[in-house]
Amino acid sequence: MNAFLENIRARLAKHALCIGLDPEPNLFPDFIQAQEHPIFTFNQAIIDATHDLVCCYKPQIAHFSAVGAEDELEMTIDYLKEYYPDIPIILDAKRGDIGSTAEKYAIEAFGRYGADALTVNPYLGPDSIEPYLDYEDTGVFVLCHTSNPGAGTLQALIADGKPVYEHVVDMVLELDTDTPVGFVVGGTAPDIIAHVRKIAPESLLLIPGVGTQGGDFNTCREAGGKNAIINVSRAILYTSQGKEFAKKAREVAQSFK
Amino acid sequence: MNAFLENIRARLAKHALCIGLDPEPNLFPDFIQAQEHPIFTFNQAIIDATHDLVCCYKPQIAHFSAVGAEDELEMTIDYLKEYYPDIPIILDAKRGDIGSTAEKYAIEAFGRYGADALTVNPYLGPDSIEPYLDYEDTGVFVLCHTSNPGAGTLQALIADGKPVYEHVVDMVLELDTDTPVGFVVGGTAPDIIAHVRKIAPESLLLIPGVGTQGGDFNTCREAGGKNAIINVSRAILYTSQGKEFAKKAREVAQSFK
């Protein structure tokens, strides 16, 4: 079996929570900001404090690339692989481009960074997703219906009697692949989670938008079922700017059960 | 007037050609591959050989990030800004994420790299585009109908009597902004270019897919009109692996008139 799928299923049996690593250096405690590698040091503390509470971690790449901290993303992933090798890492990059360029993004995610799974954007169609399926033991999550206020503008348009996001599900389920391809479905619309779960009963669902964006953990878990990964980022990471920020993050993470 | 718009219009009066900088180190001549900064050295040679033939350059970011060459992307953009400050730089990254993350991608593109314009993906809706509009003197190109074989799977679905890509045009034209927001329309479907030009008569169009992907330069130019930027990448960059690769690239670039 695909190693990513095996690992995430084993962890999902115990924890639905995924912690999104969205480093915002200006929200770090002062003593972390003063470190040589503040982003990595912050992530390391969060990981050490929460590793037994999560099914996976999801570093969001823009938070690293905005400040030129690709090295700290590498350090974060390397740290996870060395100390917590059973915890899958979903790189949240929402890539989407023509096939020949998608091949490069796949190298970036799975080769350079060694992520176990990657989020991708479906707008360019099936051939823009296929290059990510050529790797062993990795997974892909395709944006289906997102958590932001404007999600429905295109995603909920009705074509041929069903919303565009449902066409995304159909398109993905028709891919000829053994790679697990799940869906990103925002936690702010639990009815849509339930609908996607109905039309894709076995697929992994990655559900962001819980916590700061307003989605409710338990409601999403109920709608998404046992293969639902519920992501919380800011509501856990930035609970405190004090010395004990990681302990406080753990306390909040424990509340998402 | 917005400096990006002013610069690109001035250059479009003379040249429709944009050269896409899609570095593929294994296609470089051996003596370039042996350099300390092969990607930058290659780009520099192409730029020096073609700067008087183009309206702009379009570095494609995956080709840098796949090999951890963010520094060479910075060097390429810095070189353009120092020696050819009138030539706009479109960073091709096709970013698309919720507002708070889009803010980070905007910092990456306009702050860190100093790009003049950025390509973005519309799938998440208008609030995922708005953060890119908060910068002065820059522009945005929203994916509308792309150049790849599977483009139509979602983009051409008919909702409310018109294709999804036309809903993208409507969505963008409704944005309340002074920032120039153009469209990416693939050169492999000239009838769609003509249609987008009709419904967005003043917008900048960025037209990739010409050359290796099969689109025809003059057909695209006719369909797109005076505000059409026609991108060619591989067909110019990898004409020769000999000592005179840049001269050969210039000769091919000259053929796109």
C-alpha cells in the first residue's frame, strides 16, 4: 500500500487534527524572534508540544517564501522526518500549471522538500494534476470547495446540473492512478463537506477553515467521517506570545478532539 | 498612471513578444552548466541577446524552485531591473489561496522578488485576488482559459449560459481597483482569445502556448489585438546547445514579429 495512505490512515484512527504550520514571525514570542532560525525554532517547539495529538502537519509554503525562508521549510520537514517519521507532512502550496511546469512543482514538493502530500489547484484540468501522481508513496489533495468567503463565486456555479466543485470530484475520481488523491473542502460549509463525502465515500478530505476562519471542529468531523483531516492553524499557533507559547498551543490542540 | 501599465503599453507599441524564462539546466550548453550560477548566466545571455525584441520577460518560478535556485531568480530580476529598467517582469507563479495567504504570496512576488506583475489562479474567487491589488505600480494576470489539452474540462463548462472562463472575466471586471488586471488566455485556442478580447476590450491579455505547445504567433496577435502579450519560452530558449545559443535564440525571437 502507498506509504502516505497507510500512515495517514493509521494516525486518523487516533486523531483527526492536522496542525497547519503557517509561521508569522511578527506573532512569535520575542525570544523566538531573536533566534538565528526563528521560523524553524518556532515550528520545532510547536511540533514537540503537539506531535502526539495530530494525524499530520501541513506547512503552508507562502509563509516561508514571503520571507525567503526556504531553508527553514527544509529544516522543519527534515526535523519531522528525523524525529517523527510516522507523521505525514502535507505541503500546502496549491500548485496549478500545465503538465511540463507541474512536473517542476512536483520535483519541488516531493524531491526537494520531501513532502508526503501536496495540495493542488484543479482549474487547469486533469493533465495539470497527472504529473503529481508519478511519485511513489505520496498523495495529492485537490482543491474542491474552499473555506474563504468568495469560494462559491466559481466553485458553486451550476453546470450540467451540478456545481463546479462536484465536477472537480468527478474529474479526480476518473484519474487512472493508484496515488491517493483527496479533496480540500473548507470547514466553513459543513453541508458541502457532507455532500462531497457522499459522492466520494472513500477519499481523504482535508478540511481547513476551522478555528480563526469560523469552522467548527466537531461539526466538520461528523460531516467528513473517519477519512477527514481537520486542519487548524492560527487558532493553535498564536494562543500566546509568552515563554510558554508551545504549552498553550498544546492545550488548545487538546481541545480539538 | 500605473507604472507597469505605462511601461508595458509603451513596449507593446513596438513588440508583442514576451520571452518566458523557463530554465531547464539539462538543456543548457555544457559551458553554461559548468558555471557557478548556471541559471542566472543562461538567463543573462538570453536577456542580453533579446532585450530589444521583447515587450517583457516572464520568469516561471517552478523552474527555479524545483532546483532550489531562488537566489538565481532574484539575480535574474535584479539584473533586468539594473540594465533594462523599462522592461516589465511578469512573475509566472499562478498563485491562488485564501486572502491571508494571498497576502504572503503578494509579498513574495512584489516585495521579495520585485516583480512588476504576477499570474494568479481565480478558482478561490475574488477575495483571493484582492490582496495582489494593494501594491502600487504592479499588475496581475488572472488565468482565464489556459493553453494545455485539459484546459476545457472545468474552464469551458457552461453555467448560466456561458463558460466558466467567461465568469472569470466578469468576476475580474467587477473588482474595484485601479490595478491593471489582465487575463491569461492560451494561444492554442485563438477563437477563445478573440472572444475574451470582445468581452474585455481594454484588458491586457497574456497569451502563452505559442511555439512548442503549437499556438501560432501571428494568429494570436490578430485575435488579441494591440494589448496582447504573446509569450514564447522553449521554442526560443532551447534552439541550440552550442556556444552561440544566445545568438540562435535571438534569430528565433526575431522571427516572431
